[in-house]
Amino acid sequence: MVAVGNTRRALQSAFDVNLRSFAPVRGLITAVPVIAVFATGLALHNPRAAITMAVGANLIAIVSLVGAPKLPLRLAILDAVGLGLSVFFGTMTGAHPWLHAVLLVPWCFAAGMAVVFGQTQAVLGTQAIVAYLVLGRFSGSALTAVHLGLLVTLGAIVEVAALLILRLPPTLRFQRAMVATALTNLSEYATTPAEQSAFGVLTNIDAAQRVLSPLSLFGRSDDRDLRAIVDQARRARLDFTTLAGLRTRLEEIDPSLVHEVEDALAAVAHGVSQLALTVRRPRHANTWRESSTQLRQLIDDIHVRLDTGSFDADVETLMAQILAHLEALGGQLRSIGNLVERDASDANRGAWRLDVRWGGLSPSHLRDNVDLLRDNLRRDSTAYRHAVRLVVAVLAATGLAHWLNLPRGYWVAFAVAVILKPDYSTLLRRGVGRVVGTMVGASLAAVLVSELHPSYALSTILVGVVAALAYTTWPASFSVSIGLVTSLVLIMLSISTTNSVGTALDRLIDVVLGAIISAATYLVWPSSPAHGVRQAEAALFTALARYVDEVLKYCFHEDADDKKISSYSRSAHFRFATAETAVARSLDEPSATRGDPEVEGGLLSSGLRILRATHAMRFEADRGATTTSSQALENLRRTLVGALDNLGEDEPLGQVSSPRAAFRVAGIDLSHQDAPASIALNLDEVVNAINTATDLIEA
């Protein structure tokens, strides 16, 4: 049943298209070099050169879209050189099938291991295999191999150069759209259930900040208001996240006040959503001031209820924190509103560009990369298992195509290279999306070519239109974009083939076979997600240990570093999101390798409780809710940090010191008149969450 449900969801997602994500300017700019090299090759009456260069440019275009909004220049150059080398070695060994297949082994293994460095690097590895299989399939002399290798590298370099040179004067329409998206997601998060993660909001805020960087705007100063809006949105997200934890605890202590708090959050959400519309469409009239007034009234009404004295001390303490965060959100709403009204409104959409900084090549960074590879060269590593599966599956696809004598059998191995993924959920989703996209794209190309019988000139026009559409739709739908890329490649190939319908049908059959081989290879030797999930959870608790440590130093009047606190907060958020993703993916794995969903969900919940309670202590300390340190409080801090560090071990040991016992001893100091009640209340939540996580791991 789980497999059927996963397949159904993957099929549904293949037809999802987010029309608001279309990027026509980026699509057109990315397509220009593909058109240029293709047209140049045809003008020289060299169809093979036209196809080779255009494919090289297309591969760089794809990796630039994967790496958006910024692709490091060093990776773009590495990809261009890697494509050329792949074609060179493929062509040199093409006359010796056994040698050609043997050389695939290190190529595939290296591509598989590249996943440890990130998605963009993994795509680079896959493209090296594609270039080797597709462009390097013809045998030839050393001179021919060099010639073809240089052609594909030239096409790739032209694409890289275009992304550097075709930098239209950047305007703020694109940046405004990104900021508007971040505000929209922020407003939606305000009224979501308390257990909802805020990582998606953080990702959108980070994306908005990236496109507003000085590098991407060439030092322009007219983005200052948008930057300030993003800063306010980031702060508001922290308040919403903290309030989510406080709301959960309020529901447990006194649900009668939850409705008023939710009404106040709804007022903030409405105001922020109105401002998001104005950022996107400056002429849009909004009612954010009415929302601000409504929020003020709701806060006053809550104060009136609390002044009746009918609530116990814990409720009053908790509500004092909630009201402080609501007041802060009111200030942020007013600040964003004023900034939006002042913001310039007549900018046009700007172009995305390469990140020209040549970083990541320092000796220490290279050593870290080598260490990372070495650490993953083990049987239980997801990357290692993926690399081995990729070798086996590509060789099996090559052998099957040869045995069946398929006319374009190299597409089977090509399909395996691009479909096979390190985890089952991504493999299923991308596999279904690629099959659906190929079906539509191949049909489109067959119809266009068979009906139009295009000349070189018309072929160039078709390539330009389809390429622009493919790159425009990339952020909106993987299936649609990959279908258009399929059409693009088939239209290119049509200048050197006569049977366009047969070519399209072969492509579809080969992709289906590749998808089947990919799925079968994974299911025969799946990656157990247990180790990866445990690593992600351990990293989460380690990050929480650092965050809790710095915040408690702040609360106890010890030396505290604001930059460290902010850095540890971000790290904890990202680690939580990573753990959440790892757990979600593990639940999509075949039943034999899945973990216990109750345990994994409980650990995530405990981590989120700790994160939110620590947020609450941090913000209360900003408002002066601190106390003087003592031996008992210092021991409590060390005990909590030690317990979290223990949870951060791959194999946690039993607790040496009890967080609850340390909290009980420190209770005397926390009950003093100068110790704000909020500290004890939040520490109690941290202690409970740590004990819950420890019990789950030891069970």
C-alpha cells in the first residue's frame, strides 16, 4: 500500500505546474548561447559540430538551473572541462567495447560519490557519464577525440561566458518577486499548526537575501528597502517559531486563551500577506494598517483578561512571553509596511547570474573534501551504495542494449545515469517525472519534425523556441521542462537523421527500460536510511547543544557572543530541516529498510521543542529576563549541554548526570526574586524534551 501511495503521489507531482515560477528572462538568456553555437555549426555546414556544441551548452544550462540562484564559476568551468574529457576518453575507447565499458566503472563510481558534496556536484558527475555515453559513443582517432572533446567544451564555455557577459542591467522586479514570495510564505506560516516546521520560510528568506546581495546587484543602492524588509521578515520568522512552541504549551496549560492568540496571529498574517501583494505589484492597494490596528486591539483585550487575576502564575508567565512576541510582531508589521510604501515601484525583472567568486580551492577545503570522501567509503554510506549501484546499473543497461540490439541503446544507460538516485523517494519522483516528460517531449518533437520537415534555418528557430521554453519552465515543473529538453535534443538530432518518429519512439522505450533498471537495482540493494537518519539527528542535537550553551550563558549573565548565538540558531534550524528531510525520505523507503516512525517522529518533536524553548529564553533575555549565575545554575547548564552532546553521538551512552535532578537543585536559585519566571518555565520544557529524546533512543 505504501508503494502504491508513493507511486500515485509521484505521478500526481509529475503533472503539477507552478505557473508563478515561470522565468522567461532567465530562460531566454540561458537559451541564447545554445542557439548561437547550434546556428554557427550549421552555418559551417557541420551538423555534427552543431549538435556537439549545442549539447555541451545545454548541459551547462541545465547545471546552471540546478545551481540557481548562483552557480559557482569554478563548478561551471569544471563541468565544461569534465564534459570535454569524457567525450575524449569515450571516443578513444569506442573501438574497443570491453575497454569502453571498463572505463565506465571509475566514471560511474566517481559520479556516484559526488553526491556527498551536494546536488550541483552530483549533476556534474551525471553529466560526465552522459557525455561519455552519448557524445563519446563514436570510435575515432586521437585527433577525432580531441576535436570532439574541444567542440563540446567550446559549447559549454560559450554558455558559461554568456551567463557572465549577458548580464542585463539588473532591475528589481525579480528581486521584488523573491521578497514577495518570502513574505507570502511567512504569512502562511503564521497561522499553520504549531508543529509545522519553519524551514521552508527560512529557505525563501535566504533566497530573497541572496538575490539582494551586492554581488548580484553590482553595488546598486536602490535595494536597501527590500533588504530591510528581508531583515524584518527574518526576525518575524523567529518570533513566529518561538510562538509556535509557546502556543503548544499554552494549549496544555490553559486552552481558553489559545483562540485570542490565534486571532492576533491571523491579524499579523493578513497584514503581511497584503504587504506581499504590494511588493509584487506596487500599485496594489492594501489594508495592512487595518491589520495593525486590529492586532493592537487584540493585544489590549488579552491584557484586560489577564488583569482579572483569574489565571495561575504559570499561565501569566507564559502569556507575558506570548504578548511580548506579539508586540514585537506588531512593530515588525509596521516597519515592513512603512518600508513597502517607500520602496521604488517601477523596476523590471532582472537576470540571474553566475557567482564569479573563485572560492573553495584552499588547501584546507580540499583536505576537508578528501576527508569527506574517505569517511563515506564504507558499506553503510548512502553515497558509497549509490556509487556501486550506479556502476552496476549503467553496465547492466549497456549490456542489455547490446543484447537486444537496440538501434540507439546508449539512451538506456543515459536514462539510468539521470534517473538513479541515492534515495528511493527521489528516484521514484524523478523517474516518473522523466518518463512522463519524455513521453510528451518525444511526441512533440516527432510531430514538429515530421510535419514541418525543417530546414537548417527553421531547425535553428525551433531549437531556440524550445530551449527558451525548457529553461523558462524549469523552476515551475520538472516533467514539463525535461519533456521540452527531450524535444530540444531530438530536434537537434533531426538534422542528421531521417526517421524522426522512430527516433522519438526509441527514446521513449529506452527511457522506460532505464527507469525499470534503475528501480530494480535500488530495490535489490537499497540504502538503509537508518545510518543517515541517525547522523542527521545526531547533528541536530549537537547543534542544539551549542545553541543552548550560548543562550544559557546569556541568561546567566556570563560571557555571551551575539554573533555566536545567531550563528548557532541558524545552524540548529538547518540541522532540524536536514533531520526532518532525512526522516521523511526514510519513511518512503521499502518497508525492509524503514525505521520506526514513532521513534523518529518523537526525536524530531523533541528537537523542535528544545529549539523553540531556547528561542523563547533568548528573546526574553533580549528584554532583560536574565539572572545571576550560581554553582547550581552553572551545573545545570553543563548537564543540559552534556546531555545534548550525548544525544549527538552516533551511539549515545546512558545519561551520566540527570537533567531533571540538576534542574531540581537549580530550582532554588531560579525561584529567587531576581530570577524571571520565564527562565524556569522554558528550562523545564528543555529538560522534558531532553528526557523524552533520551528515552526514545534507549528504548
